[in-house]
Amino acid sequence: MKFDQPATRNPVDRLRIVGKPHDRIDGPLKTTGTAPYAYERHDVAANQAYGVIVGAAIAKGRIRRIATDAARSSPGVIAVVTHENAGKVGKAKAITAKLLAGPEVDHYHQAVAIVVANSFEQARAAAHLVEIDYERAEGRYDLEKEKSAAVKPKMEDPADTAVGDFDGAFASAAVKIDQTYTTPDQSHAAMEPFATIASWQGDKLTVWTSNQMIAWAQRDLCEVLGLQKENVRVVSSYVGGGFGSKLWVRSDAVMAAVAARVAGRPVKVALARPQITNNTTHRPATIQRIRLGAGRDGKLTAIAHETWSGDLPGGQPETAAMQTRSLYAGANRMTAHRLATLDLPEGNAMRAPGEAPGLMALEIAMDELAEALKMDPVELRIVNDTQVDPEKPERPFSQRDLVGCMRTGAQRFGWERRVATPAQVRDGRWLVGMGMASAFRGNLTMNSAARAAIDGKGIVTISTDMTDIGTGSYTVIAQTAAELLGVPLEQVRVRLGDSDFPVSAGSGGQWGGNSATAGVYAACMKLREAIARKAGLMAGDARFEGGRIVSGSRNMSLAEVAGRAGLTAEDGIEFGDLTKKFAQGTFGAHFAEVGVDADTGEVRVRRMSGAFAAGRILNPKTARSQVIGAMTMGLGAALMEEAVVDARHGYFVNHDLAEYHVPVHADVPLQDVFFMDEVDDKSSPMKAKGVGELGLCGSAAAIANAVYNATGVRIRDYPLTLEKIL
Ligand code: MOS
């Protein structure tokens, strides 16, 4: 089904099931520990052996010699696999890092060997017996130091943009800000580690793994291992958090596959928590210079955002200036991305790549500008709203209610009680402050296909390779099918995460919910036609309700029409160029209240509140869960998260959850989430948009601005730990 015209009225608009806060249909499986995650698939292959990966102990250099004899003769050991006996292990174009080292080592904890044994304990014990002689080389680990050697990177979007005369406008601006902000490396810290079971049946490989993008995983495994697509099956039914870290396969999948081939048995591998940070991927640190010039009325006349980040050779920049191209009006503007080479582990997408760190900087800069203008920060955002893409004024936003979010959010939060002068409000030992920031994240759409079937009992089954990374895909897909076919939710079965199913959008870039349900919409519309045809009716005239198809005086049960053989339809949504004609975004306003201990500098977030405009909300309960999870991640980004670089040895020092701090329940206050009543006919037939990443975009800056309001101390280097406040 092509989607190249705005959606008209369609059966989803009835909103009998879509748009309702249904509990997750996979909730009982998860809360009872019976949802099978990859590592727990004891059922899928007999005789599973255990693999433990050995990571490189240097960040850059060569392996001179690997001695594996001691490991091989250790009890229970079946195989030790290194680059010397792994067979061909190539590099996938889409993945920056090589997933098996040797003889070159490109980053710390890059996989150099896997030890396979009958038990996990035997494999782990033997892994310690692998002796590796390294030749260490000089590496580049310090972004600040490498910044001057950074280059303009090749990116999908242009690295740089410029409109009007920034320099002239900035020089003559009545009020200006010129500041540099930094954000640290961050780790995704998903609950479920990277884990895979690999099994060969002759030439055919099956991996049960934890992955967000099944078709990409299949493609990349083919490329790395030199296999044909029809010989690789990827299954990822449940994913215990990805946040972008599982957009691409990592060493657990590749090493399990290689090890299973050498061992002649299925092999299961999970990365130990302390391996994840350095073996896999992280959000790269940024240095961002922002210049804002405005008239006394607060209207921006000049906007510049330059950002520097680093990655392994061949890698990509953190696109932190991207949102500055379209968030605020202003005639004279420029953005630039620069990329330095670093020999740290691969930097890549982490939830809201680009916008998350970009808004951490831009939205402090806006707060600084508001203060310089003596203007309310909410009003500053409102006067700089734009309904068209500021770099391409001929391109309007499909919908943009940033202003509505600002006004509604401010009112719900009680923003009018804020005292603009910093460090004026005291509650016992606590200095209390309020801050706010815009939320903004692009709305991407991705083609997505599904199969819809109905059997002789009226049970509907949806199959698609879409994944559920804890977001609620199972549930919103079931709601979509139930709505379109007019059957109760309990009559829908959803099967996800299998490369044998039609290729979906997958879970990434907050495109999954809208795109995947739009694909299910296409398949269900086709199934409606098949049902109507078999019943001798016209689908366009028929109503599907109560498990029946109704048209004029005809009224038949779907089960009866489907009959014993059942009916199946397959289709997908193909997005045309509506996204070229219309800028698509999701918007919001974040508000936060913090208390800062006047003696110790400890920051406690007391309240968080946000209003969001993100098209039709398919399920207010799962959507709210996404947003509060993201707001919590923003709290972590503001106050605690930092993967600390050891710039001598080139690795992240705090590589476990004891030392890499993320918020726990006691850190998270009352979170108020409000969704604007919005329907976007240009986003898809579902009229929905992404919401999974929006809540993270801007939330850290709202907290940073609240800390300033509480204390009068402006911190421009995240995270805002107490030694920076004192
Ligand atoms: Mo998201 S960082 O594209 O999973």
C-alpha cells in the first residue's frame, strides 16, 4: 500500500480499541518470568554449549601471539576460537567496528577469542587461561585533544548547512550568547545483556538473539560470515532494552555463530556486564559551541551550532546540531558537524541520537539567552516558533504544536510560581529552582510489512519481523488488527521478531510504533478485502464489527467466512515523498523542579512534567511509559551518566552498573505526562508519530536550567555532579 497522499477517514478513526490504554498483552509473560529472552531458549536446540568471549586487554595495537593450549586442555572445554581458526570473519559495511580482532586490535575489549565448554563455569575458567601477547600502539582517546584534527564527515544528511549571513547578523545582534557545552560518553545500560544462541543445520545458521532490527541483523551476519540470506534466520522475540545498542549485531552473535561452527554444537553466549561498555557501542561525547543572537523582542536573528565528536575510523558523528536546523525561526543560521578519529570503542546511536545531546546544549543556551534578554524562557520559545522548516521555508511542518505544549505544560506545572532571579527560593536546607526546555525529535517513517491471517475459529494472527524492545509493539499491533478486523483484542495473536516473517520497520529512531502499525494496517486492509470477496461482498461497503462482516442485510461471522482453510493476506506500507513535502516532527515542553542541598551540592529532582504533541497516541498507557522512561533517562543524563575515559589506556573505566550510574526509583520523582489531542494525517494511515525518544529530548536541559535557577551556578558540562556546583 502506497502512502503518498494525506490519510483520509479510515476504520482506525473509530478508535474503539486503538487509542485506548490497554495493558501490554505480553505483560503477564514478562511479570511471571516466562517471556523467553534469547539466552533462555533452552528449547530451540539440543546440546547447547557455553561460549565466553575474551576481550582485548589493549585499545590499539597487534596480537603477537595467542597461546590457547592451557585453555583447550581445561576441563569441559570443547573449542577455543580466535582469528587464527575462525574461518572468514569479515566486516559489515553498516557496522563501524570489526567484531573479531586479529591480528590488529582496534579498541579495548574487542573480541579476540571465544572459549566454548560444556558449562558456563568451565568456559569462564578456561577463558582466563588464554594467554595473549600484545604489541601496544599509540592511540587517540581524548576528544578535546583530537578536536583540532576533526574533519567534515560524510553523512546521509549534509554535515554543514548555512542560510543567510550568520556572521553579519551575529555581530550586529542586540543580545548574544556564545558558549561551549560538553556532553560525555554514555552507555545504553540495557537490562538484558547482549546474548545469542547460534545453531547450524548444515549450511543454515539460526541465531536467537537480542536485536532491534531483524533484517539488518540478517544482512550483516551474511556479510560478516559470507552467507546467503536464505541460509540465515534471526529470531528476537523479546528484547530486554536496546536504546540503539542493539540496532546492529555485535560480537555475541558473530562469535556464537563462529564458535558453533567450530564446536559442531549450538553455542550460547552472553556478554558479561563489564564487557558491554567497551566491547559494544556507546553514545559519543560531544563538544558543542552555540552562538545565539537576538533582538530586544527576543526574536532570534542569528543561530549557529557547531559540534565535535569522535569515532573509530569509518565511523559517524553524533549529529548534535541536527535539531538546530529546524527547531526555531531565525533568518541567519549555520550548523556544522566535525568528526575526530578516536580509538575508543565504536560510538553509535543511543536513544534519540543527535537530539538528545544536541538539546542538552541548545536548551541551556536558550535559557542563557532568556536571562540575558530578561525574558521568560517559555515566552522566548514561543516568539521563536516557526510553522515552516527554517532552512527550507517552502516546506511546512505537517503539524507543529510546540506553542500549545509550552502553554499547557507551563500551566500544568505551575510555571508562573517560578522566581526568575536565581538562588532566591529556600526550603530548609534545599535551594529550590525551576527550569524548562523544548522537546523536539524528528518523525521518521520506514516501510513496514506484515502478514495477517484469520482462521476458522475467528482467531487473527499477525506476523511481522517487527521487534518489541519493551516499548509495547505487541500491544499496539494487536490493537491495530483488532480495530481493523472488528474482533476483540483477545482474539488477536501477534508474532514478532523473526526473519521468516515480512520485513518491518524494526525498532529504532522512534519510527517503530507508527510505521509498524501502518504496515499492519496495510495487511489488515488486504485481509478485509479477501474476507469480503469470499463472502461475496464489497470491502468498501462492509463494516467489520463484533467478529462479523456486515453489509446491507448480509451479516456473517468472520470465522464462518474464513472457513477451515482460513484466509491470509500480506502487504506493507510504502512511504512516498510526503516527508519531503512536509517536515515531520514531534514536539513538547519539559518542566522540572529541583532541590539543591546548600551545603553538599546534592541535586534531587522534585517534580518533572511535560506536555507532548506526537500525532495520534495509539495507546496512552504504553506511550506514557515510553515518555516517563525517557524523562528518567534525561534525569540520568543531567545528573549522573558518564562513561569515564581513561585517556592513557583508551577505555571506559566505569563499565558496570555499580559505577556507571543510572537513576533508580529513589531518584525519580512524580512525573506528569500530558499528550496534546492531535492527529497527523501526513504521518501514516494510523495518523500517529513516534513518541519513544521524544521524552528524552530536552529533559536533561530542563533539569540543568532548574539547577541554575536554584543556585545561580551555570554548569555547561554534563553531568551536573555536585563538585561542579560547589
Ligand atoms: Mo534508536 S538510538 O534509533 O534505537
